[in-house]
Amino acid sequence: MNDYVSGQAEARRRPREENPNDFIREIDDSKTPGDEYRPKKRPAKAKPVYEDDMDFEDEAGPQEEESPASININAAYFTKILWIKLRNFIVKILDSFGSFFYIAKEDEAQIFFDQGKAFQKKGSLDQAINSFKKTIKNQPSNHEAFRRLGECYLKTKKYLEAKDIFKSVIKMNGTDPLNYFWLGKIHFHLGENKDAVEYYQKAAEIAPDVSEFSYRLAIAYDSQGMGKEAIGAFNRAITIDPENGKYYYRLGFSYDSQGDHQKAVECFKKALALEEG
């Protein structure tokens, strides 16, 4: 009996060996009865936090990262502003140069007109046409530029263009006999002899002292079979300019067509004498 008691006392004094498979149990008065016997999981080991992983917030709140679309919109906005500023700057520069080199339309028209006359005199008709067109663009009421343009068209055998020009010129200035003369010549080249007679007559009426007008009218009469009228117009031309051999020469053919061969021979002799003299 004493040995049993001694053994129990010894057992109580000996420390108890823990079983590694046992769970840790804690008694909590705040839990319901029996909770103290439920197993409690060990807390997970905390992951160390480094400074690079921390999110910093300013006083305004968390910072949001801009999306690529937002960046593109901002870039396009500033690019457009830059382009507007640059464009306005270029416009100001051009305006400054424009005002420095500005020439009044009347002065520019005169420059082109003088240039066209020089080209026409030199025989550079295509360049003259271009200059006269520029003159008319700056000064649409310049009937002399129209007339010279028509003359250039006529000499380059652009008869339809020349006809349109001279009809416009006559509306602008109906008192210049040259306009009617050139229009008569254009109609004659186009085979419109009746119209040619009409315009040559008008030129000769306005300027009866110009022998060439009567001479061209006589030729137009002759082409229409109007022999008597042609003889009368040739004689008027000879009266104005009696030393022009071609007038006698053409008059001789008119007399011959009318059967007056004697007068025709006299005219041919006169024309020959003037050419030899």
C-alpha cells in the first residue's frame, strides 16, 4: 500500500511527455461550453511587407494610373494647339510680305499690257496673248487689250477666238473703226463674205480717209460678185493713196471681170510702173 502511494506520488512529480500530435487547447470563458475542447488552428505566419509593395496615398486620395487612351487624347490636344499657333504665325508673316509687295490692279494691268505690246511687236504672239489675258483679268474694261488680243488670235489663225473677242470689243467701244475692220477680216477668212462686207463698210464709214478700209471692202465686194461696188471702193482707195501699186493691180482685175479690158490694161501698166519706180 505504501509502495503504491509512493509510486503515484512519484508519477505526479514526474513531468508529463507531450504528444506532438496533440492540439493546443485553450479555455476561454467567453465561449460557449465545449469550445475549449475544439481545436484551434495556428495563425498563419505574417508575410513581410517591403517598402516597394506599399501603396502611398496623398491627401486627395488614391492616385489612379492614366490609361493609354487618356494619354493619346492629351497628346492630340496639345498637338492641335501647337498647329493652330504655328498656322497663325505663318499667316501673319505672309500678310506682312503681301502688304510689302502689294501692287494695285491698275498698275499690274499696265505692266502686263506694256509687256504684251512688246511681245506683239517682236512677233512672240503666244507670249503676247498670255500678257494681254493677264491685263484683261486685272482690268476688264481695257478695250485696247481686248483688241490686241484679238489681233494676236487673228495672226495665229485662231479665227473663232478672235471673232468672239472683237464682238466683245465692239460692245465696249463701238466708235473704233479698227474693231470693225478686224472683225470684217475675220469673217472674210472664215468664208463669211457677206458679214465681212458689213463690217468693212462700217469701218470705212467711221474712217473714210483710211485707204486700207476701202481697199478691203472692195475685195469683199468682188468676192460677192459685186463688181461695180468693188470698182467704186478701189477708186476711193486710190484717191486716198494714189502711189499704192496693189490698188491699181486689183482694180484692173475688177475692170476685166466687167468686160472693160482697156481700163484693165491701163491699171496693170500703172501698177507695174509704181513697182518699178
